[in-house]
Amino acid sequence: MRFFDYDPGDFYDELFVDKGQPRPESVPLIERINSLPEGELLRRQEAAQIAFFKMGITFNVYGDGQGTERIFPFDIIPRILAAHEWDYLERGLKQRIQALNLFLSDIYHDQKIVKDGLIPLDLIYSASGFLEPCIGLNPPEGIWCHITGTDLVRDRDGRWYVLEDNLRCPSGVSYVLENRRVMKSTFPLVFNTMPIQPVEEYPSHLLETLLNLAPAHLLDPTVVVLTPGIYNSAYFEHSFLAQQMGVELVEGRDLVVVDGYLQMRTTKGLKRVDVIYRRVDDIFIDPLTFRPDSLLGIPGLMDVYRAGRVGIANALGTGVADDKVIYAYVPQMIRYYLGEDPILENVPTYLCWEPEQQSHVLSNLDKLVVKSANESGGYGMLIGPHATPLEREVFAEKIQAAPRNYIAQPTLCLSRVPVIAQDLIEGCHVDLRPYILYGKDIFVNPGGLTRVALKKGSLVVNSSQGGGSKDTWVVCKS
Amino acid sequence: MLSRVADSIYWLNRYIERAENVARFVDVNLNLLLDSPSDVTQQWEPLVLTTGDLPLFRKSYGEASAEAVIHFLAFDSNNPNSILSCLQFARENARSVREIISSEMWEQVNAFYLMVKDTAQICPSHHQMSEFFSQVKLSSHLFAGVMDATMTHNEGWNFGQIGRLLERADKTARILDVKYFILLPSIGDVGTTLDQLQWMALLKSASAYEMYRKCGQHRITPTGVAEFLILSREFPRSTRFCLLQAERSLQQITGTPIGTWRSPVERTLGRLRSDLDYLTIDDIVQTGLHEFLDALQSQMNEIDSKIYDTFFALEAVS
């Protein structure tokens, strides 16, 4: 299996300019693969898959009933980003996170952006992630979104767009680290010859970000990762991150509020907890404040949080900015709060709550992608060009019944990367999720998770929908 | 350490040890049968009787044939004590503490589970089962070795030790009890070659045969075997040895000096251990071996429930 016959076709290919013509930064990799003996690439691909299986790096699928575990499919041909491209993305992401953070702080306090007429108030209050109990909250140092996993895509012409911001509990970073570990044993020689930026610093940066949230006078604060438990689809990641940081992994039932502090139950009695990296959604975190039926949360946590006696990352209430209607306003936020032009663009977005835009959407359903404002993971969406007339009709009705809940975007032709498919190499669509940490400074982990739609022609890259992943190499200038 | 985590490490080890001992159980019977004259009817019911799972077994299988009992004990996921179930529970527990235990331990549990699951799917024939049971024993030893060599010998490790040792102490007692239920063709066979062969098979299934031969009294007698498996201070599968080690781990956790106690569990375990220190096999025979083993098992259950109360219980704090 070689690249001689690989044809990128009429797509933006991340590794090739044209047939037989790799991008300059991918040349050493392509040459190395082409020099492998016949069958060796496939053998290494199988070895990598077995490594994941043995390590038990699996995720659970929702709605499967049995809580079936699967391995996140992995393809050993990496995606490569040139240094100048990464510089651009890094700057754009830092700018965007800064603006989003100011937005969160603003709408839970003075709501200047509403008063100045940029965003209608009811859009904010009707966003499912907006939490009234968070009004007036003052998280440490004014930081709300400590950990963000922004989804980026690029179109046929190679332009980058932000697809989603994911400010609640973005997952996937453990795959970035584990993919890299497996890749180092898959292509050791290539790592020797190419200046690939390391990703392994992430856990240390994450720990620093979390320690930054602890009350200042504490000498040795206790940090924990809060997980919904082993049946959660991202459980592997929760335990992985706790392990890498050397902190305790806790479930809601391990924690209790006593004497105004958050404490965990240990074999030697209660012990105070100072910072939580929560991987539980906001509304499940305290049944006294939010959903009373939640078994995952800790009754009374919100009071401890308000009193500044525990740090929580991400802050509660950040989900408001994940609403896809609010997302549409991010470029305006950047101009409003920072007085700068956005470096990274949004995908052009039609808001169905505006009558004019709605009628445009309804008459162009066969060309657009329609998304529900509050869903993620590839659920609740219509890909117009691939849908049947009946499916489009159903969505048209949904849009008219609840216009606030829908947005539409043009169907992008996502860029592609070569993938090993049976006995040939073919192009598959990808996106990119870099991970951004906001502590004392803003840190963007080089690269991110490249998710790939392994179903031929598919544009959906989510792991719950049959997607896989690839290692992402940021190649510095050598 | 988190109570939940301690609980999980304890049960992770108990389940692995339980799987190993179920394999030993079935193995003892397979060995016994090989040595029995062909006119003696096969006895499989005692196996499910001693594990206390007879009602559950009867409900789904009825008659205790070799195939039915082996399937029930090895692969039946409705039987919470089958090897397959044990591995499922062990892996669940390991998964919930995989950031605490070493990666090597997790990988070993995972590989062990996959081996059992794959074997269950192919429905192995009778003669393949013997190979499977050796695999189970070996995998359990591997896990114990990996844990010993890769995990810090801290509080969590000690909870794991206690789990493994209590399970082993209990199961060695039960293996001994199997012989009680295995009937000899007639009362006149007591002390004959057949009887002798059965005791040897029993020793082998506890990996105790060679060690027994070396320990001074070379002749195989029922009281000698019972003494070795219950009261040996040095054989690592004897009940007394296990309780002695479990007590050491408990003291590592609590920091209480030897010979004293602060919590009810230290008292119960310490008392049982010192009983065994001063008992003779004649005392046991006088009580009746089966009655003694029965009482021993219920005391060990009490230790388990006191460990739970002292360290793991998550009752709301008032």
C-alpha cells in the first residue's frame, strides 16, 4: 500500500496539494510510508488497533442499552499542520476564548452587550445553558471557561471556520495523548526526522490551570476530577486525566457538603476538596439548585461555590455560549469586547428566529445543514443535500414550530486526509478540535484531536456516529 | 484514600481470587473423577452445594450433570459467582479505580477478562476445560504478581491484599469441605486407596500436594490434610496463613499495634487469627470438621461486613 495512486480529487487535502504531490511539511512522512515493504503499513495499523484494545481505551455508546464498549477507531496516517497555519489558529483561538470569557462574565453581571443592543435579552434567557442561579457569580480571577475544545473545520478552498466552541466539558483530549503514544511506536523513525511539537505537556498545564482556582492562602490544595461514573461515555478520559495529574477521581456520592465546605469521604474520615474539574453537566451538579432528580451531583455545592470555598472548572453557566444561536454572535462579541476584527471566522449562520432568515432557510433546505441550537454530538441535525424530501419536510415543520431552536449553515465540503481503508488509501473528511486552557495565561495544546468520518463520503465525525481519530502533528519550522 | 476506591480495590482482588478458586473447585472434582473406579456415579452436586449456589443452579439446570455444573460455574452470567461473572465484576471495579492502580494491573485484568469472555463464546469441549482452568489460575497469579511488583504498597494495596487473602482463606476452607460431601461407595472404603487418592486430588487442587509432602509428615491422612490446609503457618493458601497476612495489612492501614485493637474489625479478625494460632487439629476433629469449617466461614463473613462498616460505608453524614 503506497501513496503513488492516491488522488485527493476535488477536495482540500491536508497532506497533498495534488496527486503525487505532498505538501512540503508532509514530504518526510509520505516518503517514509512509500519506502515501507508491501503490507507493512497495514501491519502497523493492526498493531496500533490491538494496542488500544489491550489498553482498554474504550468509550460507551449512549442509547445502546447494554452500555456497550467500543474502541475509538484509530487511523495511523497523521494529519499534519504547518507551523504558520498553527500560529494563525492559535492566535485566533486565544482571541476567541478571551472574548467568550468576557461575554460570560458580562451576561451574568451587567449585561452590557444586551443593553447596547447587540444581542436580544430573550435569546440569552432562552438558551438552555443559561443558568439564572449563576447571576452575580464571581469565579476566581474572573475566569469562566478554563477548558475549551473548539471544533474547527476547513472548506474546499482551505479556509478555516469555527464550528462549535464547547465550553462545558469538551472531551477527547485523552485520545490526543494516547494517539501520540501509539504513534511514537508506530513511526519512531519519522519522529526522529520531523520537528513535531509535543502534546504531552497538557496534563501539567491542566493541573496548573486548576490549581490557579484554589483559594490563594492554601498551601496544598486538593484538586479532584468529578465524573458521572464508569458508564459515562468519556469515563476513560476522566480516569486518565486524574491519573496523569495525580489527583483523586471522584463521583458525586464520594462528596458531601459539611460545615460549609465540600468534603470527600475517605477511609480516614472526611477531607476537604478545594478545586473540582467537573465532567458532569452544570444542571446535574447540585440537585438543590438545579435538577432535583440528579443523582450525580452534590446537594449544597452551589452554596459552597458562591461563598468562594471551592473552585469549579469550568464555571457553572458557561453552557449558554454553546447555544448555536449565541454562537452566531461570537464575531460581534470579539469586536464589542476587544475592539478587534475576528481572526477566525464563524461558519455563516442563518438564525431561524429572524423571519427573513427563516424563509431563506426554508426555501433552501436542500442546500443547508440545519442544527438544533442545544444539541451536540451530531444528534438532532439535518444535512439537507443528503436528506430525503420527507426528512426535509419534517425539519421544516420543526423549524416553524420552534424557530428559536434552529440555525442553518451552508454545507461545507470538509477537508480530507488519507485513511487506510481495507487494502487501499482513500480520502476521508476531518475536523479539528484543539484544546485551550485559560489559567494565568491562555495555553493552546499544539494540534488537537483530528476526528475523521470513516464512513465513505460521510461528513459526521462524532465518535458516537461511527467516526474515528488521527494523530495531529504540528510541524515547526526546521 | 476515598472509601469507594478502597472498596473497589478490595473487591477487585476478591473477585480475581474467587475466579481462581472456582477453577480450583472444578479441577478438584475433575481430578477426583479421573481416579474413581468407573462404576462409581459421578458426583457434581456437592460443588454447587458447598458454594451455596444450589437453589439457583436447580432453578435453571435441574439435574447436576458434569456439563451443567461446569457451565454454571465457569460461564453462566446469571450465576454471580461464575468465573465469567467474577471477571466482569473485577474489571468493572478495576475500571472505576484505574487511575489508582498501575496501568499494568489494569491491562492484566482486561486481558484476563477478554480471555474468559472469548472462551465462553466458543463453548469449549470437556477436555479443553482443563486447559482453561489452568489459564484462569495462571492469570490470577499473574495479576497478583503484577500488583505486587508495580503498585506502591500503600493503603490501597493493603485493602487489595485483605480482599485477596480473605477470599482465599474462605475458599480453601470450602475446598476442604467438598471432600465432606463426596461420598465413598461404602463406609468400608474409608482409608482405602480410593479415599487416599481423593485426599491427594484435593491437595493438588489447592496447589498443596508437593508442599504437604515436604512439610514433615509425609503420609497422607485426612487429619494431616485438614491440619495443613487450615492451620499451616507457612503454606500461603492455608486459612491461618491468609488470616495472619490479612491482619498485617489491616494493621498497616490502621496503624494499631499488634495484639491491640481499636475498631470492631481489628478485634474480630485478631480474635479469629489467635484462635487458629492455639487450636490443634484434634480440637477441630472433636468439633467435627464440617461444623468447624461452617463456623469458620461465618466468622470470615463477619469480618467482611465489619470491614465494610469501618471503611467503606457511605451513609449520609449527619
